[in-house]
Amino acid sequence: MEEEKRKLIDGKPAPYPSTSVAEVESKNIFQGLLDANFVRGEVRIMDKYPNTDGVLEITNEESITVGKIDIQLKTLQPKNYASPSYQCERSFFSYCENSPLPVILVVVNRQDKKAYWLHIDADTLKYVASKMSGESYTISIPVENCIDGVKREYIEKWTEKAKEAVTKVWNYDTLKGQKKAIETQLGELNHRLQNPTKLPLHILRAIH
């Protein structure tokens, strides 16, 4: 009998994680449901990036990018098919608060080949903060926020959120300048109120 080959390095190669099959299937379902005319890009799975599975670009009818969204993709548990929800870690909500892009949580129903989404916006974070007591919180996802390959409402809503993020970035300097001007005016007014004799007579009458 031929002698069994001895390995130079003892041990076995690392296997795929136990959740890899579900992750691959969820990714394939989600990507297949998206309208490639308006949503470009690909989500990652089994990567080393925490809190996010990729950035998708939102385009218009001319295939011009109008903004971007951050995607966190999860697999929906069968018990939550009728009422979509997912238990998210505190660290994920913290990431959403710091992200410059709109963060969209997507959960995939593998049985019915559907996906549900929720924008983790400031109002959502305030609600979670008021309810969360441990290191995670189960967040409900509106059943109407459904991506089934037919309904297109998500495109309009994602486009709106992507554009809002762009507007906030580009308006920041303008708003910062306006805020500084108002603060300067308030400072001058406060100084004058502390020295009322320097105010015009008609202003003094209005104050009184």
C-alpha cells in the first residue's frame, strides 16, 4: 500500500463560515431585484469591512449619477417573513450616525425572493436610542418598503435620499457662513443691549 502523504503544515484550511450559503443567496436575490437602469454597483459579502456591505450609485434616466447610498445587507429569518425585522448591533447604529451617506438596511426574504429596506435616519436613531438598553435592538421594517422586481417606489425614495445627502454636503460652507454672520450680529446686538444709551431712541422705545 502506498504510504499516505504527510502534510508539511499540520491542520486544515479555513472553511467558509456557516452563514455563507445564506449570504450568497441573499446577495444574488437582492442584486437581481434591483433596476440596473437606476441603481449601479455591487454589494460585498464575507468581507472584512464592518457595518457596511457596499456603496450603490443612484443614476437618472440619462445614466448620470445623482448620489450614493450605503447598503447593509442581511438575511431575514423565516419567523420574520410576515413582519420584517432585524436585530442590529449598537455598533451598527453608531456607524449610521457617523456615515456621510444615507445608510439603508436591507433584509432579504429568501423564500419569496423579496427584499425590504429601511433608511436609518436621524429620527430612527432617536427612536432606537430611547428604546435600546443592551448591545442590540430589533428594528422593524415597514412591509410596504418592498423590493420585488416589479414595484419601483424604492428608486424614487432612494434617489431623494441620495440627493439630500449631496445637497447637505455642498450647502455646508454656505450655511456655516450664514451661521457665523448671524452669531456676529447677535453678538453686536447683545453688546448694544448691555449699553442701551448707545441705541437709537426708536429702538429703546420698542424695547420698553
